[in-house]
Amino acid sequence: MIRSPDLDSFVCCSVCSKIIPPPPSKATFDRIREYKPFRTRYYTHHDILEIGASIQQEEREKKEAEIQDRIEKMKAELWSQAEQYKEDAVDKALKESAANYSAFVQDLKQKLEKEIREAVRKAKAEMKEYMEQEKRREIEAMEQRMAHKLRCALMECAKEKMQEVAKARKQEREVALSEAAMQHSSKWWKRSLCSWWSWFRMPWDPSEGVIKHIIRQAGQQCAAQGHHVSETVVALMVKAVVLDPKNDFNVDQILTKQDVQNLIQLCVSRLLDTTNPSLSTIKMQVYFDLNYANRAELLREHRRVLEGRLAPLLRNITDSYPRTQEEMKNVYEMIVSYVLLSSGLGSPTDIEVVREVIAALQSIFPQTALVSLLSLSKRDKEQQLKNLTMLVTGIRLYNKECGKGGKGIDDLPAILNEAIPSATQCIEDHLNACLVLAYRYTALLESMHEDEDRCKQLSSLKLKEALFNVRQYEAFLRILLSDAVTSRQEIAKMNVEFTATMRKLKSTIQNKASVDTKEAFPLFVAAFNLWSRFQDEILLLSFLTNMTNSLQQFLETQSQLFPEELLTSLLEGVTVKTDKARIRETTGKRVDVSDFENQEWLFPETATNFDDSLIQYHGFCAHAIGVKGLTLPGNPAIGILKHKDRCYVFSSKESAYIFAQDPDKFIQLNVEKAKEHAELIQLLDLHHQFGYLAPHVQLRSTDKLLMKPSTKRDSGTQTDTHILPPTIVKSYEWNEWEMRREAIKLANLRRKLTHSMQTHLSHLRRESCTQVYLPKDVSTQTKRDSSSNVPRPQIFLAGLRGGSSAATEMVKVDLTRPIDKD
């Protein structure tokens, strides 16, 4: 407890720092010092509450006693006055008449009662006011105590929440390490961003990465305004802001606090601008990169998840060693469940499906054969269970084909034959609508370059950002469409193979009393493999449909910025050309190779492995990007310029000639354009120009694009070298001559004697050896010792003993040598 010198404020303690009015008296402080005299500057809540309660009780009792004494004193004074008045009245009564005396006494009595009532009323009012003040103080103190307890409870809750969040994040990281395909891209983003931000250094917070600070602050400010943005989108927006030359961020200088605050504000303003197509494009790129997977990755991930779900059941089967008949029955039922769940044909709660699986399993693996299965090693058990799954599934598919079973098995070929064309048509519809917008935006941007008045009219519209948005959407839809076409081709092949397999099974099994397993079992396995591929195509089709529907949300800003009425009015008098029309216009206009001495030009009909050559900028014109900011389709028939092992195409012959005069200049212009519009980095595949950020997603061919980063972690396993005890007889010898040699040796030993002797020097001695660590040459570096020599002070005083004169004259002589003189 502390108190200011002027007694204007009274602080409870250092914990709550609450002001308690009114200020306590000197007696209160004396009591507090008596309780804990000057041990510490601050007192705890316990001290305050304990001493305060006792002091308040004593002050309350003292106040009540004072009021009661005042009341009694006032009564005594009033009665004394009454007695005096009475005596005066008696004297007066003696002089006056008796009638006047009685009236006077009555008036005096009423006056006295009135004064007594007024005094009692005032005393009660003061007592009530005092009690109300005390009550208010107690309520305030109680509220402060409750607030303190609540604050402590909230701190504990926050601490527990942080611990739980840390625990949950740790579990998420452990799960993420096991995610093989879908989680690679997210980690790749983070590693790439961290490497890109390696040049960000700050003197004011070296303990925390600047990128984390900026991303966290920008994300929190966006969330505070109701816009929740992922960390990856925020990081890419930070990158876009820094790359933009208009923001004037110099990557060669150390960022100050003000620079970081400006960077955060610019990022937040861009992230909150939901009508900007550039933001939608960046979100679309992040979403596609984090969620898209090619056929191989998606199927691999699906199988891994399925195996993970079946792992406990498989472990129970392989680790069980039944001894009784009941235990054998339980293990066989687990095998039935595993076969049914692994095949994915039917529900395990459907009794007819379970009976069908049991019947098929018993036909190839009766319960009596369970002993031989359980005697195998764990790996052989797992392989045997997979073989049983394939055979049982093949038998059920054959029974369904013959109309004798197949309960719970959907007709996947018919479903796929109906769904694939519908999904392909849906993607094509979205693609055509997207291309229409791209053609319109391109025509408007071209008209801006041709007419200055129209440029002023359309400069405020975000046409370039909208064009880049629809072009990126087009690129992603073409990837999904390519996957859908591949699925359609695979399904057509599988239909033919499955029909042939079933026909061969019927010819092998039908109308025969016995069938050789060597003929039937491979056909059952083939039927299972084909059906598994049908199931994979169902999964791929669902994935493509979900991706197509999810990408549609990133095109919503187009309808807001450019409604159909606005586009129609802007396109009046403007010719809209399609990509195919532009290519037709330039057909036959080829580059003359003789005009260029030091340039290499390729043509589709003359170049070897033309399809394998990777054209830069995803086939867009290399000249129009940096000069006009347009994504015009390039025509390879004009000529393909090969510059520094990279191929470039152009939309016109004139553009090709201009670009070929100084390719490096226009390549740098394209890079500068990508800095202004960060979404172009992925749209034009400029990751080799910005090596600190490259996506993981593999678009068309896994052989042509970037390699997928591998996830690594430390792991160890321990196995028994020899599970069973060794049965090798080391004394066995198969060579007869070696046995003869051993027999001769033993026969000679019968006539040999072993002699030994001991001397006094060797008595009770034995050989011994020790191992020591040889001393290492170690050196350390310490501070250099140095010293300095200063002159000794030499001061002499003359005349201290006095002289002939009466007054003593002292002379001080300083003979100390100066420091600068040796």
C-alpha cells in the first residue's frame, strides 16, 4: 500500500493498482506499518483486505459511538435547558396565574419534543449516509476483487488456450509430415517465401522473423475489419507490394519500423480491396496450387488414406494368435470385414452384402485354412489378405455379371459413361465464357493503344487486371479439361478391357463342374484391377468437378466491375477478335531467317522434337506482354526464336522482328511488367526470373516442369536379426579328407603331454591393459594484456618550518614530469 504526500490518492496494491477513495488517515497507516513495518514498499491483497477490514470495523464502531454520544449529549443539554425553563416557569408561575403556567409548560414540552425529534432525525440521516458510504466502498472493493480474480482466471484460460493451441499445432505438424502429396505445396510456399525474405533484416526485432511479423500484423488487421485471409495470400501480397516499383521499396537497404508499417498498410489496403481482379487472381493461384494434384498424386494420396483407415483392422488380424475355436471365428470375421472394406463394394452393415462376401471367401479360403495363414510372417499375411481381397472382389463382380449376386455394387462403367461427358461439357462451357471475356478485354485494351481519347476514357477501369484474371482462369480450366479428356480416354479403354475379361471368365467358368485355379484366379485379379481403376476414375471425376466449381468464385469480380450493359456500350465500334482469328490472320507471314545472322529460328515443320520444346510465357506473345501489357496468343508458324536455350513465339511478324533486335531488353520489360502485376509470375511461368518463389504444382507434364520437393524426416527402425534360435551345427564337416585330418590330429594328441611351470617373477601376475584418451591440442584466444607507465607525482613544499619573518611563507614546487615527455 502506498500513499501520495498530499493524501489525494490511495493505491490498493501493486497487483490491481486501483484507487481507493477516500484517503486513509494517519492512524490507518500506523496500523498498516504495525502489521508489516517498512518491510516492503508494496503490500499484498491479503494485507490490504485483512488490515482494511479490521480498520473499517473499528472506524465504523467509533463513528457509531461518536454519534450516540452526540445524541446523549444533546438530550442532556436539552433536558438541562428544559429544567432551567421549568424553574423559570415556576418562578414566573408564582408571579402569574396558574392558567398561564399550564399553557406555557405545554408549549415548552412541544418545543422540546420537536427539537429532540429534529436532532434524532439528523443523527439518523448522518448514520444512514455513513452506512451507505460504507456499503458503496464495500461494493467497490468487492468489484475490484472480482475483477482481479476474473483477470487472473482469464490469464489462466489464455495460458491454457495457448498450450492447447501449441499442442494442436504440434499434432497438425505431425499429421502434415505424413501427408505425402497434398501438403507438399504448402510447405514449398513457406520455404520459398522464407528464402525470398532472407534479405529482409531489421535492427529493432532480431529475435522474430520480419516476414512472420508483417504477415501476422497484416492478417490481424484484415481480420479486425471482417476479412479473413490465409497466410499464403498475405505473404504473396507482401511480395507483390515490395516488387511493385511504384511503392519504392529498396531491397538493398535495411527496413526501418516506418518502412515495415508502410508495407503493412499497403498490403492491408490491397487485401481489403475485394473488387480488384488482381487480388482474386492471386487467391485463385494460391487455391489451385494448394489443392490441385495430378492423377498420380491424387490416387496415391487416396490409397494412402484408405490404407491408413484399414491399418488398425489389418494389424488386429496379423497380430492375433487364436487358440480356441471362438477366437478363430473372430479372426475370420475380421478378415471378412477387411475384404469388404478394402474392396469398397457395398456397406458392411448390409447383411446380404456380408453373406455374399462370406460365401465368396469360403469358396477360396475356408475357415480351416486360417491356421496356415496365421503361421506366416507379418508381411506374408498382409500380402495374402490383399490377394484374398482381389479374388473375392473378382468373384462378386463375376456373379453380378451373371445376375447371381452383386448386392451393393454400383454400375460404375454406366455412371462414368454418363458423367464424364457432362463434366467435360461443364468445363468447356466455363472455358468458352471465360474466352469471350478475354477477347473483349483484349479488344478494349488494343483500342486504348490506338486512340488517346479512348485511353483516357478507359484508364480508370482495371482492364489489364481483369484480362490477367480471366487468362489465369482459362489456364486452370484447360488443365482440368485435359485431365477430363484423359479420364474419358482411360474409361473407354477400361470398358473394352472389362468386357473382354468378363467374356473370358464366362467362357472359362460357366457350365463346368470344376475349374482350374490357374485359369480362373488371374482373371478374377484382372477384374478387380479394372474395377479399382473405375473407382479411381470416379474419384478423379469428383475432384475435377469440385475444382471447377471452386474456381468459379474467383471470377465473381468480373460481373461487378464489368456488367454486360457496360461492356456492350464500351465495345461499340470495336472489333472483337478470337485467338483463332488472330492466328489465321498471321498464317503465311513467316520470319525470313536470312535477316538475322546471330539468331536461331525454329519452325514447326522443320524443328526436331518440336512438341518437346518448352515455349516461354505459356505461348503468349513475348513482345506484347512488356510493351502493351497484353496476353496475345503467339503463332508458332511465324517463327520461334531460340534465345539462350529458351523459345519465344509472337503474335505478328513485326513483333518478332522488333523482339529479335534486342531480346534481353524485352525480356527485362516483361520482368518489370510482372513486378507491377505479381499475378503474371505464375501466369507467364516467370519463376526462373524470380527464383525465390516457385510453385509446387505440376501443370501438364511432370517431366517438363519443376521437381516436387521431397519431405524428409529422421526415422529409425529396429528388428531382430534372428527371430528363431540358430540351428547350425558348427562342428559338422562334410569333407572326408578334413575329417581324416582331424582324426589324425586327435590320435597324435593322445601321445602328447602339456607341461607348464611358474617362476617367482610370474607368480600372481597377469597381463593387463588400459585405454586412455590422448590429450588434444586445444588453444583459446583471450583479450590482450597491456600496461602503461605514468610519471610519479613529485611535489615539494618549501618554507613550512618558518623563517626570519613573522608570517610563514610556503612555496609549492611541482616537479612531476609531463606525460607526453619520455
